[in-house]
Amino acid sequence: AQSVTQLGSHVSVSEGALVLLRCNYSSSVPPYLFWYVQYPNQGLQLLLKYTTGATLVKGINGFEAEFKKSETSFHLTKPSAHMSDAAEYFCAVSGLDTGRRALTFGSGTRLQVQP
Amino acid sequence: DTGVSQNPRHKITKRGQNVTFRCDPISEHNRLYWYRQTLGQGPEFLTYFQNEAQLEKSRLLSDRFSAERPKGSFSTLEIQRTEQGDSAMYLCASSGQGLVAEAFFGQGTRLTVV
């Protein structure tokens, strides 16, 4: 079975600072990996995904993530935080036991951006 | 199309009552998923439909939970004899064809059992 661990339930950065949200996964097969963002009272929105190919994946709103197989990691970064980035971020891996249809999510990291 | 729609947005019910939630997916999407999200946790997969066929339901939390998608369009999730532990956000998502087609999520139905 797959699992996802997000290190740090809360991360606080200053506006303009680097954002780094950590995600480690466990999967017995090559994983498909995702980052979603959830704003208050909103549904989850896909930021980016890794399936195959280039290990550095660029997403929306200036975010990117790098798949590192040797470290079983898929950390999310953004060079310069903006106030509008404050939200909850979820890392997810596709569920092989459902034919890669469903997602297994981490417990989330709440990002605060200080002015 | 305005995306995945879930109704109601909020539901307060007394313990022991039955509740039903509705999800209208994006019209051209043939896959539909239900997830549950409790406070401080990520969404937890419950069940999945491809068209009207329920292809995975072993993750439903108990036999009090059931889901249908009778015509391959909208779906309902029913919880019978609700318990306080059922209080959570219930999320619906839909996606098109393709192994890693993006799943689009609705805003969820927040259930409070009192």
C-alpha cells in the first residue's frame, strides 16, 4: 500500500522568503505524485503532478517540486512567498490498489505567510 | 460548466438519523470519487465510480455507508444511523479518462452529528 508523510503540520515564512514543504512517500511501485492546495472553504486544487519523465515539475502559482527516488521525496518549493500562498497543502500518491485511480493523501501542511 | 458541485454545503443532524449528500461532477467526466476529511487530516478515499459502476467500495467506513451513481452522472452518498464520529467534511471529485487524469474536487459537504 501507499503512504505519504508530510513533515511539519504548520510552516510559517515571511513574505518574499523561500517556501519549502516536505513530503515523503512509500510505494512499492513507481509512484505518481501530486501536490494539492486547499484555501479556506474551497475544494482542493491541483498544483502539480509527477508521473514519469523529468523529475523537476513546475506547477501553477510559481510552485515546483522535485521527485527524488533515492530519498523517496517530493518536496514542494517556491522561491518567494506571497501573502496569497497562505493555505493548506497536501501531498498525495496515486493508489495502485485502485488501479491508480484514487489518491492517498498526507495529513497536510498549513502555510502561514507573515508580512 | 462550473466544476464539481456538492449539496448541501452544511448538514447538521441528530445522532441516529440518516443523511444523504449529492455530488454533480463535471459533465464530461466519467470517474467520480468520494473522500472524507476530518479535522487536521488529509482526505481519506472512500469509494470510486467509473460511469455507473462502483469499482471500489471496500474503503467505505462501515456498512452504514453506501454510495450510488445510478445513471453515471450525479452520485449520492448515504450514511445511515449517523454517529458523532461521522462528523467530517465529505468531498467529491471527478476526473476524465487517462491514467493520471486530474481529479477536480468539489467544495465538500460538512456534516455535524449532534
